[in-house]
Amino acid sequence: MKSKIFDSIQVANIVKRWQQQGLEVVFTNGCFDLLHVGHVRYLNHSASLGDKLIVALNSDDSVKRLKGANRPINTLDDRMEIMAALECVDAVTSFGEDTPLEIIQHILPDIITKGGDYTAEQVVGGSEVIDAGGKVVIIDFEKGYSTTATIEKSGK
């Protein structure tokens, strides 16, 4: 199986090629620490908005800064491999900063998606994508699904 895991330079080149082919590129990001059905539905919805879906994952250090010392549960390498195994995902990359602004500015996807706890104005990189002719799409959360709830339920 051909790998879907790329560094930021490789993914920028892939996006450029896809866009030159007239394909619409969707971008989303997150920790995706313990993948659950809410994530899968969100990713499938994101993928349905365009031709190609790129997922950028927070590095382990970035997750720790955002979620606390006990996170992530799964390493970046494991999270990237799991994400790449999903049929709806076309490319996976990662970033070490707290936000994906740098990679978004570099690749300028056509669409950015984020979960329902954001407004379009709050989405990091949204204004850059909109200024380049793209759009931001907020996707409603699936009620009852969250990584935090899954961790609490497991007793960790």
C-alpha cells in the first residue's frame, strides 16, 4: 500500500499538483488521539466537501501543551498510521506548533473544516484561505462522542 503520510513540504507539493489538476482540496486538523465514530463521521463529512482530504495532526508535544501531561494516549506515528488507513483521507501530515497556521498558509487549501465548537471567524488560517478564494466550513459535532469522554469512561 502506498503511504499517505507526508511531511509539510511534500504535502504542499501534493496540494499544488491536485489544485493544478482542478481538484478541490479540503483541510482539517486536530489531535485525533483516540479515534471514535464522531471523528470518522466528521472526516467523512469533510471529505465529501471536496475531491481530496488532508488531515494535519498535532505533534505529541503540541497535544501535551493543549490537552495536558497525560496526553496523547497514542503517539504521533500511531495516530498518523491510523489516520492514513481511513479511506476518506488522502494525505496525512503533522505540525509541532499549537496551531496549524503555518502549514495552512503554505498549502492554502480550498476548504478548511472544523468541528462545531468553533465559529468560522475562530478557525485558525480561515481568513488566509478565504482571502485566497476558499471557504471555512463548520461541521456539527456528533452528540455523545469525545476523546475526553472515552478516556473518562475507560477509567484512566
